[in-house]
Amino acid sequence: MQHVEMESMTEQAYRCWLQYETILNKQEEAHYWSYVQTISLQKETLIGQAIKRELNLAVESMFGKTSTWQEDAQLVLTTVADKARLRKHGINQEEIAELNEEGYIIKEKDNQLIVVGASEKGLLYGVFHLLRLISQKQSLTDLTIQDAPQNQIRMLNQWDNIDGSIERGYSGQSIFYSNGTVTTDEKRLTDYARLLASVGINAISINNVNVWKEETHLISERYLTDVQRLEEIFQSYGVTVYLSINFASPIELGHLDTADPLDAGVQQWWKEKVAEIYSYMPRFGGFVVKADSEHRPGPFTYERDHADGANLLADALSPYNGMVIWRCFVYNCMQDWRDRKTDRARAAYDHFVPLDGRFRDNVVLQIKNGPMDFQVREPVSPLFGALQQTNQLLEFQITQEYLGQQKDLCYLVPMWKEVLQFDTKVQGEGSTVQSIVNGSLYQAKISGIAAVANSGDEQSWTGHTLAQANLFGYGRLTWNADLTAEEILHEWIVLTFGHEEKLKRVLSEMLLASWSIYENYTTPLGIGWMVNPNHHYGVNVDGYEYSRWGTYHFADREGLGVDRTRESGTAFVDQYAKENADRFNALDQCPDDLLLFFHHVPYTHRLKNGKTVIQHYYDSHFEGVTDVEWLISEWQSLKSLIDPYRYKNVAERLQLQLSNAREWRDQVNTYFLRKSGIPDADGRKMYE
């Protein structure tokens, strides 16, 4: 009995935003039931079967009864190929012409509802939209919705390993692998595919970009049958599967003596290997590649460049319409940071801009949102805008590697919005990052957004229940970048926790404040890092795995920050278009939240709010702790409105966050007091 009760308590955490809560209001129930009592679906393909399963599950959960599936129905589900039904329901060709292949129309007239997909995937997304409307208690009367994704690729990168571990995973073990085998838990995989499809995610790479010895074999006969089984599950929800590969696979698997991309034997090996993969999975998406970075093999070994390496794979994949996603996270991790002309931030631009225009049409470069590595605050990567003849994906990180690791609360959608809205100025005003990654600025053949996922086998999928907002928010934002962080959050709260007004207000306030709270008690003003080596959680002011080559903050007796100006620093600023370069380069124009990223300044330098840098550091770290205490108090006020499992899950992590914030405050403030010799103006005790 106790086991059954615990399963019931944890089921809400497991269902995430697909709660499909029972509709208790009789008037609302009658309104929605009138549309779903009978349903018509033309074809039961793999995706059609998924649609039918989802509607059956949702209807039974919300109404406690089942729909009848019949030809003549109140809810009609079809695609644009069904011309007769479109005419019957008043769907005109002008409406259809405005849709891309994943778009859909939802229209209500005379108490009959039709969902039309431009394709089966579009129909699937339309059905999930309809279920969101019902779950949010929105009227369906006289409804007309025409929707389509703004970004072509909306992808997750799973950093899962075959042994079951997840690199930078903070939510348990892998849902894909266990002890060297591919999982047989098809229910969990199906539920994950449902979650992704419900927010419009259409692609996934299912293994770590750091492909080591055993993971190399995922493209071999040893694993391909099992990978095919996973691929079919995700394909049934419109999610295309990719694999990360080891660039040295011809050596590791093919027993060649080289992986030189210009070697004829290597080229032939990859052609044969790709043919083998597609014989198992005809709809396979292609490869994700990390090369020549952090000790991974790549074309530099053979004095070739990254266009040579990517094009090798692109040529092998091209006959199958496969794609190469080539990561731009390339830098020399062993370089000496003490040389102040050496700058890791420059690396991606310096490597890839000279290659612009040399990549095949089925190569897409995947570029991290900032020039460093997913810090709490850094500028947008200057590669966005500089690459004008190359397909590109923007890379976010949902998993909170440097942002609290799903112990600390940090809602990331506001950060991602800032990145997408950043104006690169490369084609004048309006040359935003979003216009680049949606393909419109340079008319890219392939474009979109990818993100490192935060999901594992813990009951809530994300460890911290409130971290589900980042997975949901990523999907909704990549579908429609015009949605605000507030709109996305409101959707997630209602779908996940319900309609109670106090709950909506308090959760919104907590999550919308969380990014700035985390920034305050860690590394404000754009300096970054200061984390413990290797695992990257908690404070270590001079820490980080490559700190033997010097610190990242360059703090000395006089001041701190990295000089990236053109006059005296690394000249990183000049990788941006001139208007942005001049703004970042000028001390009086540089935004304060990025000040220490671009400038080494005295501790007494005054910010635009009138505070000195050192006083801002003291104040922000004290405020950060106070704000986490506020988060705890706010969460406690919701105890009667949250189920016990999810309440306890978040309450425990907020206590961990408070301990972390206090440690950051004590170590950072003490460090800079000793370094600067300048006391806190308010005379506060620097540590407890």
C-alpha cells in the first residue's frame, strides 16, 4: 500500500507539464467534452498512432471517459493533403500557403473543431497545442489559430554515456543507457519523446559529444539494432535522432592507420559506415562532432582544417540527406592564461571565420551562445553575424553546469531571450541573433537552436522540480522566440501546478528573480568562473581545472577583470561589428553587467549606479544570500498548495542553495577584501 501511495505522490513530478488534470467545473467540462466526444483521424501511421494515444490518455484523465473514434466527428484531425475535408471545413489555400512543413491550423466553427497539419508532424504539434488550450481553460468557441515554428531545427544534445552516467547531468542516471547496454525501458523513452514533442522539439542527439572508447561503437553493428529501436520511438513523435561520433573512428573501429579527412581510404570507410547506419535507420539525422578541443581528436592532427573534417562526413551523409553538426567549441585548453594577450574567447572566431563559405550545404556549425562556456553572464559569441555563408545553430545549455546544477534555482529563459534579441549590427539595425539562427538574415539552408539537456532518470526528470521550467521554456522559445519569458513561465506554471492565483503569482516572482539572484552571489559584472575544478559546483575563487595556467579574473592588488580592448588588451572586442566593438571597448559605454569581461579596472572604478566595483561585489554577495532566504520563505508559503513530494523536493534544494550562496558570499568577499585592502563601506562581517 505504501509503495502505491508513493507512486501516486510522485506521478505528478513525472508527468511534468502533461498533467491533464480532471476538469471539475461542470460548465467547462461540458464545453470541452462537446469537441472531444467524437474524433476523426484519417491515417494511423506511427505519428498518427502517437496522436491517438495522447488524445486517449488526455481525454480519459481530464473527463474520466473515452472518446469515440469515427469518420464523422466533432474533432477532425487531418493534413493539408486531404483537400476535400479542407474545403468542407472552410480552410482556404491562402491559410495553408503560409504554413511551413511543421505548421498547423486549429479552427472552430458551428461547434466543430478541425486541426490541420501541413504534415503529420504539424498535426501532432497542433494536437498538443489544443491540449494546452484545454489545460489552460481557454475557450475553443470561434477559435482560429495558425501557427508554425520559427526555427527549423529545435534540438537537444544528450551528454549520456553508455555506462549510464551523464556528463554534466544533475538528474540521476541516463534514460538511454545502463551498464554498457541500450535501455529496454521503452515506456520511459516514449514518455520523454512525448514531453519533447509537446513543446515542439524535433531533434535529439542521444550520446555524449565527448565520445570515448566504448561510445565510439554506437555506430557499429554491436549497437545499431538497439539504437534503431530508440530511433523508432522518437520518430513516432516527430523527433529525429542523431549520434555523436569520434572523429578517429576509422582508426578505432576500422583499424586504419589514419583518420586524415583527405585520405581516400578514410573517405571510403565513412561512406561504407554511413551506408550501414542508414540500412538500419533510413530516417537517421546525421552526426554531431566535437573535434580538436579538450583532448578530442580532429583534423588538426593531420594539418587539415575544420572544413576538411566536416566536409568528409558531409559527403558521406549527403546521399541520405543526412547532416553534420560540427561544434565550434574549439580552443587550446593548455594555453597559458598568464599571457594577457592569450584569450580563449577569441578561439572560435579565429578558427572558423576564415573558413566561411567552405563548408558543404549539409554542414551546420553549432556555436555556444557566448565565447567562453555557458557562464552566468557573458556577451554573445561574435561568430553570430561574422559567418555569412555558413549554416549555423545556436547552442544553449539547459543543464545548469555553471548555474547551480539543479540544486540552485535558476530560470534560464530570460538569459536566452537576451541572447536571441542581441543585435549584431552586421547588416545594420535589426541583425539580431534570432534573425541569424532562424535563417532569415542570410537565407541559410539549415539553421536553428540546440541545447544540452538537463534530463535523467530521477522521478522529476530534472532533479529540481522547478528546473522543468527550463526544459519546457527551451522548447516553447525555440518554437516561438517572440514569446516573453513571463508568458512561457505562466504557461508552464498552469500546466504543471494548476490555476491557483497565489501559486501562479509566487512561482512567477521566484523564477523570474532567480537568474539575477544566482548572479549576485556568484560572479556579477561578467567575470565568470571562480568555480571548483572539474565538477564546477561551488566557489573556488582561483579555481577551475586549467587554473595552473593562471586565473580567469586577473585580480591583483589594483583591480580585476580581463582587458579585451584593442588598445591594451587582447583586442577581442574587434571580433564584433564596429558599433558593438566600440561600445564594448569604451569603458564609459560598456554595459556594467559585462564590465569585467571586457575591462581590467581598479576596485575603485565607479559603476553607472555610482557604486565602486568592490562595493558592488560586497553588496551583491550579501544581497544574494538574503534573496535566497526570500526564495525559501516564498516557497514555504505555498506548502498547502503543492503536493508533498514536489514541495519537499524543492524545499530541500533551496536549503542546498542557501548553503551554496553563503559559501560564495564568505569566500568571495573575504578574498577581495584581502586582495584590495578596501573594507566594506557598511562595516559588515565578511563571513559567518
